[in-house]
Amino acid sequence: MSTDRATSFGVEAANYEAGRPDYPFEAVSWMLESMPHGSRRIADVGAGTGKLTRVLAQAPDAEVVAVDPDVAMLATLRQSVPGVPTFQGTAERMPLPDASLDAVVLGQAWHWVDPAAASLELGRVVRTGGVLGLIWNIRDERTEWVRRLTDIMHSSPAERMVNGPGSDGPRIDAPFTRIEKHQWDWTRAMSRMQLHQMALSRSYLITAPADEREEIMRQMDELFDELGLVGESTIDLPYVTHAFRAVRA
């Protein structure tokens, strides 16, 4: 997996924040509902601009910290979710003490990590009985125009891991056990501009040559013209949120 792609998002932090969807509250709550009673210390790892962090921060008495390798993403997070402590780090190298957390969650991020090393390191910082939660918002390609959009933009590592042909989902290793999965279907109304911002925040386009990005944008506009998506009008983009949870043995 390309390290350049995994660490490319900071240059498009504004488009990431505008173009990417938030996470359904019920999906985030489901990931965390098996935490031991009285638990409140949660780390959002690969936190990006804070899409998942802001949902976690809604939980009563939650003590949330955000960890990401990209300083530009963390700068945007501090603006969008003020007051949440931020740390530069990764799932494989956490800047936190042993058994200091009740839960660790990763949104749109586990496909970028080494699952064996990340499971071991997160097992170090999560106390026994704590939770590891993984979550992805994936466009629902059962809708024909969405499938055409993906063909134009190219599929992502997340889509192939979570929902690709023959995929068993993410690999989670010891010391985490009792892996469970659930999913939610929903839609997000998006304008042409927001769809462009979503595309421009994807690692494939960020790292692609300028002429390839321009061609992808051109093909997207052809599709949007065909759909009658003009001006401030919007179209419902269907999503499936895939969530996984595991318990620290």
C-alpha cells in the first residue's frame, strides 16, 4: 500500500472536511456500547479533520483525544472540534501510555495500517475489556449512477477491503477478540461542488498527475450534466456505513 497515498490528505484538508460525510450517531454508539461501565477515555486514531471526533465528543462525560500523522489535518480538526487534545501519531506508534484508554476508534483509516502491528500497539494502550471500533462510510454502488461515478474516480483501498468481491472485511489481530459487524443504509444530499470536493479529497486523485485529475473532473461533469445536477441543486448520494467492533482480551 502506498505510503504517499496514506499520508496525502493534508494538502486537501478543506475539501476533505467539505466533501466527506459525517458518521451516523447510531453507528458510532453501536461501536462503543460494549465498553465497560464508567468508561469514557476514547482516542480517535487517523482522526483527519475530525469527522468522527465530533460525534464521539457528543457522548456525555467522554474524554476524547485525536491522533493523526498529518499536522495539516490536525490543524483543521482543532478548528472544527475545538477543545479536543490532538497528538501526532499512528495506530502502529501511539503517543499514549499503556492501558490509558477505554476505547480506540478509526474512521476511514484501518485500510491504511499494518493490521498486525496496529492490533498489538492499540492493545497496549487499551485496557482489558476495552473496545476497538472501525467504521467506514462507503458509497452504495447498487445505484447505477453511483457505480458509474466510482468507475470514473477509481475505487479506493477502503472500498476494496470492506465491500470488495471476496472480501472478509478488515483483519483484526490479538489481543482483540469477539469481532462483530453491523451496517446502516442512508443518503446524503450533495451538490455538484460537494461531489467534486469529495472526489478531490480521495488519495487517488490527490496523488494523480494534473492531467489525469482534469480528465476525471471532466468525466464527472459529463455525468452530472446527464443527471441534471446544476447550480445549487442536489442529488441524494446513497451510503452504507460499515462498523466493526472488537474487545480487548
